[in-house]
Amino acid sequence: MDVGIIVPAAGSGQRLGGAVPKQYRLLAGTPVLVRVIRMLRAAFEDAAMVVAVDRSWQDHAEQLLAEYKGSLVVTEGGSTRQESVFRALQHPILAEAEIIVIHDAVRPFASVGLTHRVVEAARQYGAAVPVIPPADTVKLLDANGTIETTLPRGRVRLVQTPQAFRRSILLEAHQEAAEDRFEATDDASIVEYAGYPVVTVEGEMRNIKITTPLDWCLAEQIVQVGCT
Ligand code: CTP
Ligand code: MG
């Protein structure tokens, strides 16, 4: 299988709060992380997977994902998402992969179809991410919070995961970003920084990133009611 998968899952979920980091919380009885891994496993049956976790949750994560042992490894993440991904990317289990898929551990509603579309685009163009149009108008503020400019809404998009990249591009970009101490919140930004074009595919509205208590409430609704 020429697809390898990285799931950054080493965050502590400060904005959602609670005793258990959100990726381990039960959503209608099933941990969010398990939902994510099931979807990715359904998308790519034989792909090698690296799940980056906080050291204190490593045993727990390994137990949750025991059935995938063999093609899935749980590794120690870093203090930022970027560091977690960069560490995972250097794991030998991914060395043979041509295409790397990166998917947040807290986006349980991305579809198999979306994951396939992103990978196909990455095969063709080197780097691809799913995007959706924002519902609101987006402003750029100055340091005082005064509006500097209004971005043209027709060209503004919100970026999701799964994101997919040729492994060679992703590795080079992460190395360059680490050397320059360039910090970013997603992998597309790092690849852009390295000068590669990143194409977009149509994302999914229900592919929310569980970030705040409102998102958790919405996630429960999506699981129980569907919310299509
Ligand atoms: N992540 C990671 N390593 C970190 C920080 C984040 O692997 N050091 C992962 C999270 O576990 C999550 C994804 O990156 O799957 C997206 O991050 P985010 O939604 O910001 O999660 P948290 O950082 O856990 O939440 P918060 O920022 O509210 O603390
Ligand atoms: Mg975070």
C-alpha cells in the first residue's frame, strides 16, 4: 500500500475542557479517536498508520486501538500539532508510503469518499486539502482589533482535514519549517511555506473539528440525528 496515515492526537483539548482529552471521550458510546481510526481503516485497508499521542495517554491509546496492532503504531507526539506530525512522519513504518494522509483525531465525521478524493488529488498535484466556504464574512484585523480589510468572500475558504501530500514534499516542507522555526496550525501551510502549490477539493459541512463545548453538542446531534 503506497498510502500512509498520520493522526495527530497529542492535544489536551483546552478549549473543550473536561478531565479526559476530547479524542478519548465517548461519543454515543465510542471514543472519538476510535471513530476516526475506523473511518481511515475503511478508506485504506492496508495503510500503515501512526497515531501521535501524549505520553501519559499512550497506554490508553494502545489499548483502545489494540485490534489494529501490526499496521498501526502509537507514538509520542510533541508540544504542538506541527511537532506531533513531524515526529510521526519520521516513523519507519511510513518509509515506503508515496502519499501521506494527515487527519485530526477530533474530526469523526469526515467520509471515506472525501478521504479518497483528497488522496487522488494529492497523487495528481502533490498536495491537496478539503475546503468549505465560510458562512460569515471574514475580516483581517490590526493589532488593536480594528478591521484592516475585508477578505473577498468568494475566494475565502475554511480548511479541513484529511489533508494529503506526496511524502517527499511533506518531509522536505516540515524539515524546512523546523529549521526556520516557522509555525503553522495545519500541514498545508507548511507545504505552502516551502513553495509548493496546494490544490483544494470540496470539503464536507459535517466534517467539523470538535473544538468547543458547542461542537461537542453538535457532534452528539450529528451521531444521533444525522444532521444532513
Ligand atoms: N494535536 C497534536 N499535538 C499537539 C496539539 C494538538 O497532535 N501538541 C492534535 C490534537 O490532538 C487534534 C489536532 O491536533 O487531533 C487538532 O488540534 P486541536 O483541535 O487544537 O486540539 P487540542 O490542541 O487538543 O485542543 P486545544 O487547542 O483546545 O487545547
Ligand atoms: Mg490545539
